[in-house]
Amino acid sequence: MTEKKKASDRSSALRRRAEDMMIRQLGEPDQIPSADVRRMFHELQVHQIELELQNDELRRTQQELETSREKYFDLYDLAPVGYVTLKEKGIILEANLTAAALLGKVKNDLVKMPFSRFIHREDQDIYYLHIKQLLQTRQLQECEVRMSKGNGTLFGARLETLVTKGNNGEPTLRTMISDTPERKRAEKAILESERRERERAEAQLITMQRFYNILSNMYSGILLVSDSGHVEFANRSFCDLFGLDDEPTDLVGHAHYAIIEKIKHVYLHPEEAVARIREVLDCGQPVIGEEIAIQGGKTFLRDFVSLNIDEKSYGRVWIHFDITQRKQAEEEIKKLNETLSVRNEELEFANKEMESFVYSVSHDLRAPLRQISGFADLLAKTITGRLDEKEQRYFSNILGGSEKMSRLIDDLLNLSNISRREIRRKKVNISTIAASTIAKLREACPGRRVEVDIKEGITVFTDPGLIEIVLSNLLGNAWKFTAKTEHASIAFGTIEQDGKIIYYVKDNGAGFNQEYAEKMFPPFQRLHLESEFEGTGIGLAIVDRIIRCHEGKVWAEGIKGEGATIYFSLP
């Protein structure tokens, strides 16, 4: 039977019921009075109009319901979580598109499938307990399980299920499925973002507090002006520098041009100073280290710089330093430098004069000394065997004095020449120079037994000729002052001190009293009698002069009777 035939039969049956009711109420139609007929006709017409109005209202309501139903199904299908409707025994009755996507199935294919089929076998007990508690309590239940897509891929899901009544009155289950990892990741990302933002804000607040604390305690006058041109901060030093009676907080909120008017009387040339500040503020460029003259002979140094923190502008900072004392000190230093320069020139001239004098005297002494030595040699040849012992001793003293005078002149010339000599530096193996010097000393005194320890491979960037003179004097002294030591030993090596390489020559000879160490390096100074150890007293002075010319330093340590160590440094 067609739907149209069913509708026609329902209409006929309804008409018959209506006719029967009318006959019971009014009787047969031929028995009804005409007045009642007219009234009834009127009533029928009114009822017909009412029915038409009601039908129109029903049609509008039905259309609105259809529209709402379509909107509901759109929202239902496109919800961010999956929804499935189940029979009490777990068979899927309905699902939205999101649920189908999560389960990897076409939406219509899910109908009549058991929902438990998509629960991972190891989580079946969790799901059955979830349904059991739901049916017992009839309250919303939640659980987390692993679910399997149609292709076997697993994903973590959160299920929220409640019991409702279906269209037929039977209980149905409504389950919401959400992808747990995505939700957790989203929640975690939100929490992490909030945490970072909170930490950044807290760190920025701490930074600003520290910044303002630092500014408040600075000796420099600080004024922080916002981009809108209003004072946001001032410190006590700013008020003090400009002689303001205001508290720093009293300046906050004022326009910066009003502040300029308050402080302009301090400048030596107020109008020029105000014009310059306006020029700086208008151009917006930073100004660093600008000097300005202040009343009372004072000088300020000022900066105008932008203040940016985390790429955010906080306006500009006006910084004023009182550099009056520094300027005065600079003037004093300038005068002292000028005086020192003059003194240095005078000292340099005096040194040159002294060197010229020593050089000239040394040369002038050589001629008469050669005459004395020459005639003494001739006299020795003519009077050989004719002098008694006492006369022979006198004659030997003459010859010895002549030889000592000759050595002294040579040493003075060497000392004078060192200051004149140009230093030519290059890489030198001074261990080799030290070994060569010891070899010459052994050759000159073949009978001596001295234990010598020279560290190998010591190289330095220096003048080869001058460093050879240094080592010759130091090793020569060590050789000389160990002459009376039974088991003599000499060592040449290096140590590290304050990150620098220090060179040394050490011996276990006669040594010296440490309190006289500073007297060892000036010319002609001797700590031992000439009868004990011969020498002119010039050797260590030459060493000191050479090391100083290299911008180095030389010093000595010793113990009388136990030995000495001479240290020197080279840049």
C-alpha cells in the first residue's frame, strides 16, 4: 500500500468520525432548524479560517525545526570530538564525521558495528568496567583507553559516556571520543606558553626593579622621559646636581620642557643650553659625552640615550655627570706631564752628556795607559834580575794596576755603548748561548770540576748580541763565585710567575746577604773584597742596563755562604 493511499484512508476515516459526532450532537440534517444551520455554517467558516491559520503556523514551525535540525547535525558532524550513539549492548546506532575520522571508517559503515571492536584488546577490561559503572550509576563516566583505527593504527582516547532514552524509549549510550595526546599536547602547550609568559613578565619586572634601584643609587643625575615627553623617573642625584628643592617623585608626570625651564638657571649660558637640549630632543639621535659649562666653574658631562628593553621602547634617559674634579685632575695631570716631559728631556740630555763624557774619558785614558804599560814592559826587560823581592813586588803592582785600569776602561766603554746600541730582536735559542759560554769557561779553567745544568730549548725574542753579554756576565759570575766551593754547581733555567716566563742563573757559591741585594746592580758596587774575588763591579750594571733596554727586569736572591740566584724577565 502506497503512502498516498494510506493518507486518503486516514482522511476518510476522520470524516466519518466527524459526521457521526455531528449526528449525535444535532441529529439528522433534515431535522436541524434553519437558524441552527446558519449559525453552524458561520461557525464552520470561522473554524475553517482558524484551521488554515493553525496550518500556516504549523508549517512555519516545521520549517524552523528542519532548519534547526540541519544546523544541529552540522555542528554534530563537525564537532572537534567524536560522538557515537550506542545500544545498551554496545552496538553503534549513529556516529558523527569526527568519530568516523578518528576510527578510520566511513560514517555509515560504523552503524551496527560493536563499539568494543575498536578498543585495544589489553584495554577491554577498562572499557567494560566503564560501561558497567555507567549502567549501575546512570551518571557520566570517564576513562582513557587505547583505540584502534580501521587500519590497525593505535591512538590514545578519552571516553565520556552517559545514558539517555532513545526514540523508542529504550536506553541508549552517548559516548564522546577525544584524542588524548592532542588534547594533552594542546593543554601542555597552553600551560607552557602561560608559564613562559609569566616568567618573562616576572623577569622583566625584576629587571625593571633592579634597573630603577641602580638608577636611584647612582651618583649621576638620571631623568627618564617617556616617548610622550613626560618624566617617568628621576633620582636624588638629578635634583642635587641642579639644586632643586623638589623630591624626585615630584618631577614625575611633568612635561620634559617644564623640567628644562626648572634647571636652565644652572647653566652658564641658559638660553644656549635650552636651545641645544631642544635640538637634541627634536632630532631624536643619541648624544654621548657632551660637555656643558655650569655656574660656579663646574663642568657636566651629559648623555641623551634611548632606553629599549626586549625590543620595547621605554623612552629616553638623560644622564648628567659632574666631572668638575676630573677636569681639574686632567689639568693637573697635563701640567705634570708637561713638567715631566721637560724633566725627561733634561735627564735625557744629561745622560747623553754623561755617556759622552765617559766615552771621551775612557778613550783619553787609553793613551797614557798604553804608555805606562809599554814603558813598564821595556823597563821589565832591562832590569830583569837586578831588583830585590820588595822592588819586584812594587813593579808587579804597577803592571797589575795597569791591567786592571785597562779592564775597567773596557767595561766603562761597554756600559756606555749599550745605551747607544740599537736593539735588533729575533728568535734566539739562549740555551745554546749558555752552553757555549760554559764551554769557554771550562776551556779557560780546565782543572775545575763544576756540575752545570742547562735547560734545553729555551728560546726568546731578543737581541742575540746583547743576550750573549747578559749570559756571559751572569754565568761568568757564577763560575767565579763558586771557585772556592768544593762541589760547585751552576744551573740555567726558567720558572713561571704570574703567567710570565722568568729566566734564572743559580749557583751554590759564596752568596751574599739579602739585605744588600739592591746594591748589586749600580756600577762599581761590590759585596766582596777584591782580594777574595777579582772584578771591576761593572758586570751586573751591564746586565741591568741591557735588561732594562729590553723593558724587562732583573733581581737577585741569595744567602751568604750558600749561593745566589739572579732572575731576569724579558717581554
